[in-house]
Amino acid sequence: MASYRKRGKTWEYRVNWTDAHGNQQVQSCGGFVLRKSAEAEARRMEELILRGGEPNKNDILFLDYWDQWIEAYKSGNKSKNTEYRYELIRGHLEHTFAGRKLKSITGTEWQIFLNNLAAGADRKRQRPRSQDFISKTNSYVRAMVKTAINEQIIFKDFTFNVDVRGIRHSEKMKYLESEDFKRVKQISEEKASFRSMGNFAIYIASMTGMRISEILGLTWTDIDEANGVVHVNKSWDHIYGTGFKDTKTPASIRDIEVSASVFEVFKRVHKEQLSVYLRQGYRDQLNMVMRGRQHTILTDNACNKSLANIQASIDVPKDRFITFHGLRHSHVSYLISQGVDIYYISRRIGHSNISVTLKVYSHLLDSQRRKEAEKSVRILDSL
């Protein structure tokens, strides 16, 4: 129920109600020149309460609601990279919207914020940000806004129909052509040793298509020669150094079939590793495959450096150099070129479903499709 009083030359309203927890609440606001203006605002508050809204949240600050929303819906069950992204986005929001009420943000203001963020206007040396980061920023805030609308804190979506800008990274996937891929595999196999763990990792990636974090997370019990597979059931946090972590997705837990020659390389390196550990008097409690002479886990930087050296040695043009992740793409590209079934490839590389594989490698499949079309025409023409 609302009550009104005149304070000097202006009017004030007070609305009292009992919240969902049985607690008495009050919302007041003054400064209205006319009583009917105060009454109109009080009626709006009463309607909000009847619809289940909470007037005392109506004036919540943008950043306060962001913090509450992240705590309730996002924090605690995401990777460190994702958690860091939330903090990074909050910093950008604070720079522009500190002290602003959530209900005061307009669509135009939000579009300008995204435009400036995409252009990198806040950087000391201005340079654009990626479209992916801008899109993620907008999608997180949009989800927050939808929650606020559902809670009747605000009644309009200021993220609606915005234009997401930024640098769109090249859609062209980098991978090695078949002959270069074969040579990288051959050289890494020859050089793979306990003294050259970078080359060992390159060889494993070439023959399995595993991600770098999955390779670094291998233990010797994962190398299952009896069943002819490498078990992928965990990964290694090579960014923050926190140790073992879950695989990228549940589908990434898999067994990868490899040949006897691959197991020979594993056994060779393992024998060298045990020999050195014996001389050092060291015992690895975790039984890690990729732990080196200094008892540390190989880094992704060392892997990329070894890969760059191999590519330079076989005269791959520098603008066509791949990173370690490119070995995964090269692995898939080679299997596709050899006519291996895409459903098997999808399972082998640990994609969550076939549609992900089809989307990522559509351009390679188009090339294979053309070959199959030509083959079909020749077969039918010979009838």
C-alpha cells in the first residue's frame, strides 16, 4: 500500500509490502513536483510487486548485478581461462559503466561500448580486438540482461540487435600438405628421445591427432600396447601449471588406435627416461610420459620451437608454418585425403559430435567430395 506526503514543495511516496521471505520492505522516492506524478510512480511500483518483482533491486548498479549474476550462474564450474575472461570483461564494464544503474543503460550506449571495445580505443597503442571476444562479451551480458528482465529488475534488453564488430580471424585453417606432413612425422620419429621431448610430442601429435594438453597429461599407464590404444582420460594445465585437469569435453575421453611402430617409439623413450631417473635417484610419483630430465613437464613453447625447427629444415615457407595445434589439423587432413570415414575421424579426435567435425573440416571434405564425385562419374560411365 502506498502513502504520500509533501516535503517542502515536492511530493514523496512510500510503498510497503511483504517480500517472498515474509520480511517487511519499504520503497520510497521523493522530488515529484505534482502529487499525481508520485501516485503514478507508486502505482508502477505496486504493479511490479504484484508481478513478483522486487522494487528494492530496481536501482541496482550494473556492476553489482553483474557480480551477483556471475557468482550465481557462472563461477566455480568453468576453466581458469573462462574465469579469467569474466574478470577481463568486468574490467571493461567498470571502465565505462562504473556507478551506473542497470536500468539506465540504453541500447545506443551498449552499441557504442562494443564499438570502442572492438576498436581497442582503451589501449595505449590502439589496435582492434577479435570479433570472438566482442561476441562473447555481448553474449554474457545478454544472458545477464535476460535474467534481470525475468526478475523484473529491468524491462528492456539493451543488447537487442547490436552489431558485433572486431577482427574476424581468418577462416582458413593451417595444416601441412601431405608430403610435408610425412616428412615432419619422419623427422620427429627419428629425433624423438628423452633428450628431445619436443620432437617426441610432435611425433605423438602426428600419429594421434591429440591436443597438446592431452599429450602433456599422458601417464605411462595410458600407453596400452596390449590393446593397441592410447587412453585419453585427462589433460594437463600447461597455462596455469595447476596439474591434471579434465579433458576439453566428455567426448574427449577416448581410446586412440595406433600401430606397433608407435608403441616402439614410446618404449624407446620410456627406457631412456627410466635409465636417467635411475642414475639421478629420482622416482616420478605421477608416472608422467612427458616429464623431462629436470623433472618438469614439457611446455607448449618448447613443442612449438621444435616444430618450427623441423619445418625450417624441410623448407616449408615461413608464412605456411603451423603451430603445434596445426598438427591436429594435419592429422585429420591426411586421414580425409586417404578416404578415412569422417565418423571414425570425429571419434578419434574427440569431437563431441559429428556436426562439429563437419563444420571445422568442411573445406577439406568439399575437396574429398569432389574426388568422390569424379570417381562416381567414372564408375557410372563404365557401365
